[in-house]
Amino acid sequence: MAQNNSTILDFFSKFPNQPFEFVTVTDINIKEHPNYYKAIFRNIKTNKYFSYPIAPEMMRYKYKVGHIYTDGEHVGQNKTLLKSEFTVNENTDLNLVGRVTHILDNEEKNILLLQKLSEL
């Protein structure tokens, strides 16, 4: 785990004494590091965004979205973040339509519409 910590600390060492907010996580299993996420940090002083690979276990015990870090250490939390949750209804049946069928149906409707317009 020390190796995973050093990876993210490399990022913070490039910007000593500058506060960063952990904004979000993207790109699960990126190609360069198969077990890493891509973390998006915002430099609070410059308002610039940076992405850096981060191991999932680092987010489990040390780095959390919405928290602020300086030199890799937790120094605060963004209290203005709104959070909510919703439930996905898994019991609803979805009527799936193939793309080709949908395109052909729309083209057929367009052809019929053009024929009717030309008859006028």
C-alpha cells in the first residue's frame, strides 16, 4: 500500500503547500494502470484541474471526493457540496428497439411523408 500512496504523493509533491479539492473519479481501469482510477483534483488557488491515477484502496481509507488536501494530507472538506440519492426501479420492463429497425422505421416515415408532400 505504500507504493500506491507514493504514486499520489508524487502528484502533491509537484505543488507543495497548495490546497487541492478532490473533485471526482473517472476512467476505472485505465490502460496505464489496470487497477487505478483517474482522480480529478482542483487547485483551489489557481482553479485549475488536474487528473492523476489513484488506487481504489487509497480512496477507501485516505482520499475522499469533496475533501481538501495539502501535500497529500487532509486539511478540510468542501461544505457546500450537495448530496442526494435515488433508487433505480429494476422491476420495470424496458422495450428495447434495435438501431437498424428504428432507423428503417424513421426512413420509411420520411419517405411516406415526402410522397404525400409531392402529391400535393
